[in-house]
Amino acid sequence: MPAYNDPDYFDRRPGPAFNVLYNPGERAPYSGIYRCENCADEIAHNGGNPLTPQNHHQHTNRFLPIVWRLIAATLRAA
């Protein structure tokens, strides 16, 4: 989970952008932090680029799929 020191730099903006799940290799629509739903690994990612592919991010339980969710955006996502 991302940590921060100064809450003045963050703004809570619930919205549909944070409810979408993405597969490895799909293009990330927003820049920000993405978290794998099944292992909780997090990556910083640039919008418009493909998310970390299957062969780069591995799970110890190979039966759990890699699924990314945007958890912090460098906004205008929400």
C-alpha cells in the first residue's frame, strides 16, 4: 500500500477509473500506482504504456492470475 507523509499532496476522488481491472500487457489508461489483486504487488506505471507482462511479474501460486487495478493516479483519472 502506498505511504505518504503530507496529506496536502493527495486528494480523495472516488471514481470509475479505480474500479477497472487490467490484464498483463494491456495499456494502462492512467499514470499512477497499480496493484495486483491477487498478490498485492504494486508498480508505478506511465499511462499509455502496456502494464507489466505475465513473464515479468510472477506469482508463487501460479494458478492465481495477474490482475492490475489503479490505486493511486497522477490525476485527471477520476
